[in-house]
Amino acid sequence: MTLTRRAFLGATAGTAVAAISSLSTARTLAGITQAPFGILPDGRHVTQYTLKNKSGMLVKILDFGGIITEIHVPDRAGRFTDVALGFDTLDPYLVKGPYFGALIGRYGNRIAHGRFALDGKDVVLATNDGDHHLHGGKQGFDKRLWTAVIEGDSLALRYRSPDGEEGYPGNLDTTVTYSLTDANEIVVRFHAVTDKATPVNLTQHSYFNLRGAGNGDILGHEMTIAADRYLPVDAGLIPLGPLAPVAGTPFDFRQAHPIGQFIGEADQQLRNGKGYDHCFVLNRAAGDRSLARAVRVREPHSGRVLELFTREPGVQFYSGNFLDGSLHGKGHAYAYRGGFAIEPEHFPDSPNRPDYPTTILRPGQVYETEMRLRFSVG
């Protein structure tokens, strides 16, 4: 749904739907281009927004799931290519899939067995990853139509998750704001409040291939992660508990090396994840909320560089282990390990781990975090 700030503040849900139903051609509002992208099974319209900066970089975002569908950035020769995995039609986003480009909530990553205790009461969530709860459940934030508000050169997406949705307690009001700077940074800011205590762990789940979406695998991408420790997992990808050092393991990305350099090693953690699908514990002091660089990735053929900055204590690195060539988008088949995801977050299963940083948001508190994806060449 798309409204100006004034219309958003005064419109009812019915007028909001009517407003977008009248959209039939692309138009520009406050410098952001918007165009129809498809229609949901219940008749609501989905809109795609294009943000473009002075250097020619552009990002396309849906109000459905807050999904980034395209990111066009230059290589060392100035040639622009889309480096985000995604689809060019709505239907593939409606089914269970790899969360291409989506906003994730209420809880990014896994909660063991979809259960935890909160203030002496048992909370039971929807399970959608075997016996576990993953990325907000069967109909997480990635499957919701958000209300879009143009705020200057930024796109704000708003969604109220009602009490009991996917089993979560409390009404959660969430705003996610996307901006594109002239420094080729995608800035994503998250804000949420609740009327009951509830876990909140929001993130953004784009997949990248810096050679170009659909252009082979990502094993030659050179990655650095600012983490001395990571979370080992069991076969269900639930953390075993204690933090483990990366030193002397395939999880040591403190110095840049290709993603594929150790991925084939006979390591139990790589077997459990079928590659990398682990949360890395970033090198920051407890309670440090500064915006710091967590990940740097360079693709040597194109020269493209991606840096992730975050305020979060961890980042999930996923090496596209379940991509198998069966997914097609934008004229491409997405090959095995044809994209990687770097998801800033609090730690998985934190509601069941009192020794991890808390993810519980309470009435009167404000959840705020930020991530930046900076593109350059080098």
C-alpha cells in the first residue's frame, strides 16, 4: 500500500487499498519511482519502488515483504549489473522459498521447537522448519503486505503484527525505512514497539552474487568477517550453546579468503550446515551499539566490493547451500551456491538461552537497529 505521509495518517485501510488499486502506470513521487508488480490472491495490489542515486545505482523494493528485488551497481569498468537474487514476477515470492531479499520478523533465524518461556508462561510458535520456528513462521513478515510511505527520498514500510500472529504475544508495530545514499549505500533502519513482552529480532535477507545475479557460484568471492567466535549448531541448525573460537577452523574469516577455500573440508559443522549457515559473533563489547563494519566481500573478476555495517552483535552467513538450479528469476537459473546472505541479527534461539544477549522487547521500550550495505570497487 502506498500513501503520502498526510494520507497515511488519516486514511482507513479501505481507502489505502482503493488508492493503490487505481495505479496502472509507473509514476514518480518525491523522487521515487513506483509501478505495479502484481496482485495478491485476496485482490490487494503489490507495488515496486525504485530508488536511484546520482551515480546511477538503483534498488527496487516491494511493499510485499519489504523485498529487495534488484540492486544495480557498477564494476571496475563502470558496467552496471543486478547483483541481488530475486524474481521478476510476484508469484514465486508467494510460496515457501529461500527468502530472497525479504524483511524477516518477528524473529530472524531459528527458535528451537517453536517454544520458549517468557515471564513464567510457555509460548508456542508456528513451526515451519522441521520441528523448529524459522524467520517468523509460516507467514512471517516476508509474506505480509506492508503500508508504504514516501518520506523525502526514503521509503518507509509499516506493519502491525497482531497479538497471537504465528504464536507471538502482543501487538508489534514495526517500521522499516529504506534509503539509498550517493555513496552507494543502502541504509535500512528498523523500529518497533509492543504492548506485551515479545521477542524481536528483525533483519534483511538479501542474497548477493557480485558477478551478477545468476552468473555462477559465489565460491570465489573473497570474504572477511570481524568475528573471533561463532555459534556451532546441531544437525537442525540450532546453536549448541557455548560460543566457539574460529581460530584453526574453516570459520576463520578474520583475514580475507575465498568463500569456497575450506567449504569442502570434512568438518562436522560444515556437514551440519551443508556449508556455511552459522551465526558469527562480532567483535564488539557487550552493550556496544555503534555502527561498525562486520563483513567485507570482494569479487575479484568484477572488482565489486560489498561491506555490511551493523549495530547487531552477530551476523548469519549463509552460503546458498540449498540453491540447486531449480529456482529461476530474471531469466536466470540460480545455481548451487549461486548467492550468499549476510544477515545482521541477535543470536538464534536467544529466547531459550539466558546467556545470550536478550531479544525480549517490553512495553515502553523501543526496538531500534540499523544496517548499511555499501557497494564500491577495489
